[in-house]
Amino acid sequence: MIRVVVADDHPLFREGLRALIQDAPGLTLAGVAGDGDAVVAVALAERPDVVLMDLRMPGLSGVEATRLILRTAPSTAILVVTMVDEDDSVFAAMRAGARGYVLKGADPTEILRAIQAVANGEAIFGPAIAARLTRFFVPAAGVATPFPELTTREREILTLMATGAPNATIASRLGLTEKTVRNNVSNVFAKLRVADRAAAVARARDAGLGQP
């Protein structure tokens, strides 16, 4: 049996997931939680196979809760089930260790299939999320990647710089320390042969990165 914990702050959706799991063969409900702090407590007490994790809850966010659970119980599979489909949220959940990401509008059979997949050690994403990941990682045909001399991380940081984000915000979004961000920014300056942040941002925007 796959033991599942449900975490969602919306009572109706939480009860819907509870009923779905209780009626599904091969699954058993190990607990429910209505906020981020509660799901960490339940997950660490029950050690379920899968946690269905909403991202936006009172207290700890779903990303923070995911990180805390996996720090102590790394074998637990986190499946994000949320309305949030922005790129930042998808990548933050992945960096925190989530194995899957599906939207709340998904068909119940899709959610059940995702639970089975992450419990078996697979990574799975709903069709809408998979399409976003494909667009992010596979550039359009004939479009060259700007600044090929930069590493993927440096290009990611440059893109956020071009949106006007300061180092502290970049560090928070990417799950890095500010010192790591500063070191990468220095590398960007050296590789682009620019003297300061303003010049780097100007070049990035000219290349189409980080347009507000």
C-alpha cells in the first residue's frame, strides 16, 4: 500500500483528495494537513510514501515544507498539486526536491497516476507543466542561446539581474546564498567584459533577457 499525506489549505479540495485516495485501490491515507507547519509535523511523524503538497498555504510555504521534510525523510516523495503554474514556482519546487508537479485542474486519474509514479521513484509533470519545461529547456529552432560563454547558472542570474532584481532577491528565488550570487555576478562581469551591473543589464536586455 502507498501511504499518502494530503496538504492543502482549502477544505473542499483537501476533502476531495482525501476521498480520492480512500477510494483508490493500493493507496491509504496517512494524514491530512491544512498548513505548511502541520504537513511537516504529520509527514515526519507518519513517514508516508507520498505527500500531496500545495504551494501556497498559511505558515510555511509548500516549497519550504518540502525542503524541511526531505531533509529528515529523503525517501518521501513530494508531489506538488497546486493552482500555481509560474516558472519560478515550478523550478523552486524542483530545487526543493519535489518529484512531480500537477495542477489542480488535472483529472483524478492523472493525479492517481502521478502518485503511483512518484512513489516508484519517477519524476512526473502534468501536460501543462511539461510543456512549460520543454519551452524553457529547448530553444526555438534557429534561435541561438545568448552569451554561450556563460554557465547555465550565470545566465539564469543575469536574466534575473535584467529584470531589476537585487542580489538578495536573486538568492531567494534560486535558493542560493548572497555570497554565491555575488561570485556569479563577478564572473558574468568578467566574461561579458563589462565594468558594472548597469552595463551587464544593458547587454542582457539587448539580447532579449529579463524584459519586464
